[in-house]
Amino acid sequence: MRNIVNYEWDWEENELCTLDGDIIEHWFSKKPEPRPSDKGHYALCLMRAEWNPIDGNCEGQEYLYVEDGILPDKFDNGVPVPVKYRKQFDTFVKNGWLENKKK
């Protein structure tokens, strides 16, 4: 039986405003949403998780971070970003939400 794959967007609040900073909080959503706050240091990422449908165990997670306003095309394991999530991100950027500004 094949693993179940889930994708979620995540704003991570971290202490150092770097991708290797300690994560304080997560805000998961099915579609990208504006940053939770104007204050603090945040990183937006797309999470990909594989679940074993038999025992319910998570078989692996990958995080794809937006850097300099760009969502990379592939996760580190070589899996491409599905078209659905690419379109969601493009709309998110077009609406100015990456800078937390609604048009």
C-alpha cells in the first residue's frame, strides 16, 4: 500500500531570523496566509509529510523554505512542488501577502 502524502504551509517564528534558528511557534494552514504578526522573525515554508496508512506513522517530512521571495521548484529529496501549491504561492505573492500587506 502506498504512503499518504500531505502538504501544508507553515509560518515558523524563530529567534534568529535564520533558517537554522530555534523555532518558537508554527502556524500551519492548507493555503498560504499572511504572516501571523508584523513583529518577530518568521520563515514561510511548504511542508511535505508521508504517512504510512497501515500503522499511521510518519515516514518522513521535508520543508521547502521561501527565500528572498522565491519558492524553490523541488524539495531536497527531489520531489517537485505540485502545481496546486505553486499556484497558491504565486497568488499569495501577487496579493502582496508575503510582505504581510493585503491589497
